[in-house]
Amino acid sequence: MWAEAVKVGKEQHAKGDLKDIQYGTAGFRTDAKLLDHVMYRMGILAVLRSKLKQAAIGVMLTASHNQEKDNGVKLVDPKGEMLEQTWESLATTLANAKDDELETVLEDIVKSQGIDLSLPSSVFVGRDTRQSSPALAQAVLDGIQSVEGCVIDCGIVSTPQLHYLVVCQNTKGEYGEASTKGYYSKISKAFKAFRGNNPVNGKYSPKLMFDGANGVGAQKMKEFLTFLGDSIQMEIVNDGTQPGDVLNADCGADFVKVQQTSPKGLKETRGERCVSVDGDADRVIYFYNDKESGQFAMLDGDRIATLVAEFLKDMLDQAKVSLNLGIVQTAYANGSSTNYITQKLNVPVACVPTGVKHLHHKAQDFDIGVYFEANGHGTIVFSDAAQAKIRETAASSNSIQAQKLAHLVDVINQTVGDAISDMLLVECILHAKGWSIEDWRQAYQDLPNRQMKVRVADRNVISTTDAERKVVTPKGLQDEIDALVKKFPQGRSFVRPSGTEDVVRVYSESDTQDNADQLAYEVGLKVHALAGGVGEPTPKPK
């Protein structure tokens, strides 16, 4: 069974003496030069996973918001969710096996999981626009073919599109047609049906500036516009077609969120509604520069979550549909958003560790679960019973709100955070309310905040509890953070290890931006001193 897989592995995709790697929150992600053997072996693992689940499995090659030189790979489970946690350790073991141990490790996986190798398999493979992706995708295909797996090569797609295709295939078309054309058609049809014939309403204008991060999001948005027609007017910048364009360089959702400034190409805009997606189009951030002062204002994942939850709550009330609505956040959620949700909207909030797999899982506890990380990654999950109830009400009553709610469900890509689908959802809501982006921002005022990275020798020295809001190790670090927080009005700060690189991420809030910056800086100094900081401490943000 394994003769061909071992032969091709040794001759074409050997690990050699490359350092070990760990399957984290975002799968495997590192310098692309270190990933060839990993890609090959993940192709094989996807076939085994497919045989076990008797369903299509996805393999997505992307390093999302990371710099161009990096790449990564993650497996997508049958319902569009992230790879089951118990299989993350199997992926790590397989990726790190010595070349002459490959057969033994594969046999151990088959035996421990009870996989029937005679069963068929189906693997969807997609990749982003990185220069390293074609060769690495070939390594995945080689792995699949070495064990006679059935492969559907999707070429360049966004991460959310690959998740969508896997779900469509496994629901036999019930969720939608398993093609990019089917994806565009379903969402655009629902978008236009929800908004009606008039693209303008009140202070809402359909004009939008779109930052594509010089990545796949720009490509796919251009394709999407041919389906959306004149329902939206969009100017795309950072589309990766100009000389000197580099993926995620001074642009994209992560740049806008972390740097709290407009991306390249949109710094001179005034009063225009702008949106940034990240390198694989699964994060979205809104922003604008004030008409008069030019001051930058951002509307992140917290803002999207509160906008969506409030609108859904109102629609459910008007349609007389009784369902359990809840919001899932992480420790990165701005304290003002949590207060607004619980005190004004009276919607329950759950807090979970960072990572979409945790948010998605918790969201399924509600009839309608809204989850967004502050970085703009999120979606809305409707239970089967909730969808059935909404559609039955829409079909059996004259309620326009119930009918519009049914259309809105189809605008949403429930399989995973989807920057473009989420953007169209926001556009639906702003249009329905007749709101400008300034109106949206007036709902509540964010506490000033700052994110920083501290480079360390080993990120695993940091362990946390309480949904990553408290440090367990190294001993004494949490006491130092608590003491610093007490010095700042409305202060809050936490640290957590990165899931993809040897850095510790610092988040701080306070009553002013200067105080938030100072708190983050002082916490960063403590992390550097107590958690094995490398090089000079991270400087205070300017």
C-alpha cells in the first residue's frame, strides 16, 4: 500500500534534516522553503481522513495575512469546519516523521483510527496567489496520487470558497452548487433579493472602496462583481496587478487592524466607506477617513458582530420568529462592545480562546450564533431547526421581514469566516437601515487599544487559562500584568502565545490611546524579561 508513497516521498519530497513543525490554530504555517515535505504528507493524510469520514476533505494552501515568503496548509473537515483536534496531533507526527519512518507512521494512523483503506476518497485542493503556491500545491497532489486518492484541483480560490465547495459536495448540492460559479450565484442572488431594486437608501450609498491586500480577495471580488451588476459600485485597490505589488505589504485587513491606519492606496480618501480583506479573504475590516479632519476610524470584527446581532434581533422580533440568538467573542473583543451587547442589546455573550475552531464550535450552541474575532474573522451559524423555522415562516406568511430574513441567510457563508460574504452582509444591513458608515460608528465608542508582538525564543513558555485572559506560566507574569493594569484608567491587558510563530501577542485597552500604548509597552517589557525575549524589547508604538 505504501510503497509508492514512500518512494515518491524519499525521491521528490524528502524531509531530510529540516526542523520540526507544529499544526496550530491555522494549520502549518512557516517559510515556504520548509514546507514541501509537509504538503506532500498532508495530501496523503487528507486521503486517509476522507476514507475515514467517507466524505470530501479540503486542503487549503495559504499563509493568510503572513508575508509573501511564507506559506501554509490546513485541512478542512466535511462540514467546512477546521480539522478535528485529535487529528492535529496526527498531522504534526506525520509532518515531522523521518523519511525512513514514513511507512510506520502511516500504518500507525490507519490502525489507531480504524481506517478501511479499500474505501474511496475525495480531496478538494485550493491555493492562494503566493509565488510558492503552485509548486507546493503540486506536492499535495503528488501525495494524494501516491495513495490513489481522488483529487479535485480547484486552483486559485479564497479560503472561504474552498470551505464552501467542500460543504456543497458533502451535502450533495443542498447547500449550493459545488463550484465557484455556484458560490457567486447563490450569494449574489440573495444579496439582490434582500436589497430590492433601489441601491440607495437614506444616507446609504452603494459606493465602496475595496483593498484586496494584493491577494486572492481582489481576484475573486472582480469575478463576483460580474454577478452583482449595478447593485454595488466598487473601486478595487491593491489588486496585485501593479509593479511592486506585494501580498499583504502595507495593505490588507491585518495591516489596517494592527497599525490602525489606512492601507496603501486609500490614505488620501475622505469620508468614503472603505473595506480591507486579508491575503486569503477570510477577514474583513471597515474603515474611513473623516471628511473634515481626515482622522482614521476603524470598524472591526466587534463592530460587525454588534451590527449583525442587533439587526437580526430586530428582524426576528418583527417577523415574530422566536429563536435563541447569541454572540461568541474572544479576549480581543473591545470591552465597550461587550458592554453594548450585554447591556443594551440584552444578547448573551460567550468568551472562548482565540481561533475560529473555538468560536465556530461555541456558536453552534445557539439557534443563531454570531461570532467574530476583533481581527474581522467570523460568520453567523444557523441551526438546521432555525433555518427551517425561518423559511417556513417566510413561505407561510405575508411577513416581508421573514422573507428578507430568509434571503439574508443565503447571503451568509456559514461554513467559515468569509470576508466577501461578510462584507455583503454588512452592506445589506447598512442599506436596510439607511446608514452611512459614520452612523454605524456612533452606536458606541470603542476603548482605545493596542496590539503588539514580543519576540521570544519559545512561544510555548507561555500558557494561559480563562479563555486566554490569564497567564499560568511563566510564574509571576500575571501578577506583573495585574499590577500594571491597575495604574491605567479602564485598563485591561492580556498576553497569549502566537499559534504560528515564536512571538507573544500583547493586547491592551485604556481610556486614551496614549495610555493604551503605554500599557501595551510596559506589559511587553515584562513579557520580554520573564518569557525569554529575543533581541531588543519591542519599542513603544508611535
